[in-house]
Amino acid sequence: MQIDVRLLDHTTDPVRSLYIAYRTAYSALRPQTIYDRIDAEKITRAQMLDFVEKRLETGHASPLEQVWFEFAIAGVSRAFSHQFVRHHIGISFEQQSQRYVAFKKGEFPYTVPETVRRLGFAPKMEVAFDRLGDLYQEMIDAGVPAEDARFLIPNAANTNFKVVVNFLELLHICDLRLCTRAQWEFRQVASQMRAEIHKRFPELAKYIQPKCGDKRWGYCDESIDDWQACPIGKKRPHKKLLFELFDAHRRGELAPLAEGDFEVIEQVGSSVATARSAKDGVGAPPVIAPNGDHPAEGTPPSVRDEG
């Protein structure tokens, strides 16, 4: 069964909600007044987005808890669900029960990983699951409760979710589960959640990235070997390299600036600025003498030959 993720509902206007939350924290205005100004179009969408983005740059994240998204997730395995429910702050789950829902005729949908198919084990896996299904149905027919017969059901069996998650927790989930080291099924679910939000709110979806993304941490904190093996590893530095640079700076091991470096600093762009000043004859910047003095009043500025 194919993984299917659909955004069912969400905070009416996430951008407006975030703006009101941030403005409440950073102004003397009542939230009612802020809302009314938005409603009267005294505050534009562009202004709201700009303000929200600037606040996000500071790391002020608590308002993100006030924006929520409601998803339907189907066709995922129990192997996935065991990982999914480990995220328990800022997210609420309802999952298809194997206690109250008995599989008819012992037939249960399941997921076969691509590696299993590629290496030729899919037929054997399917035969094993058919036998489990037959035994499951035999036990149900004999009066074994579904809550006990389910002990036969493998991790590959599919399950369904209806979840509500706030934006802060969704970012955290995707920090971890969009990483190329995350389990493939979870990466697909996280990618589909991101895609669903992008359809409605691309201005928010751009923040949904793996933790190494430019809108998140901006560096990789996995092992150096995993970073080197990552197909997108070269796009982001590894934290080890950043700390080595910091330590070198702290120990004074970075190459000091030489006198020649200051000559380069002084001369960068000077040809352009001086030539333009001479050509225009107006608006020329004052010439500074080598000793730092300005030329005497009424003395025409000289033009140095940069040759």
C-alpha cells in the first residue's frame, strides 16, 4: 500500500496567528487591537511576513506552538508508527487499533521494503504473511480475541493515523526525519507533510527542512563519517569543522593579518571611486592624506595615478 498523507485542516491563517502572537510580545498594543488593525487592512500581508521572519531569525519559537496542522496519514507500517509516536510533545495521535479492528479473512495490508524486493525475498515474505493471516483467522474463529490474535501481526502491517501537530513540533520532527540518515519510510511521510503545507503556505514550508538546512541549524551534527557519506553533505559544514575553527581562533592559531593585508584593504575599490570622482567632477569624496589629515580648505583634491 502506498503512503498517503493529506492536510485536512489547519489554523485559519497561520501567518496572521504568528504575527499577532509576536506583536503581543513585542508591543504595548492589546492583541484585540492588533487583530482589528489587520482586519482593517492597516497592516499588510507583506508586513506581517516580514515581521514574523525577523522574529524567527532571533530564535523566538514559542508562538509556533499556537499554529497547528491536522493530517490524515495512511498506508504506513507499524515499524513506522513505533518511531512516530516517540514524538509526543506538541502532537496528538489517533491510530487504527488492532484490538478493536479485526482483519477480515486474516488479510492485512502490509509494506514490503524495496531492498527486500530487489534482493528477491518478496515472494517468501508474502508466503510467510499469508500463513500468519491464515493462523490469525483460525484463532479469531476459535474465539481468540482480536487483542490477543494481533500478537501474530508483523511490523510490516499497515496502519492509519489522524494527527494534529503544532508548527514547532513539526519543525522538530522534520529536523530529524528529513535527514538522509532517517528511516526511509519516515522520510517519505515527513516529505509528504512538507509538500502538503507547501501547497497552502509556501512561506512557512520553507522552514521545514532537515536540521542541516539553511533555515534550521545550518550544519550537520551526525558523525563525521555519516556527513562524508551524505549525498548532500557538501552543502553544509560538519559541526566538527566549525568547532575546530572556533578552537583555533580561541588559541590564537589563525593566521594574523599582515601589513600587506592592510594595503589590500585600503586599495580595494579605490581605483573605481577615484576615477569616477575625477570624471564627474562633483560629489567626489574628500581625499585623505597619508597622515590621516583632510586637505586644506580650497585645495583641489588630487587624483592618484593607480596606473
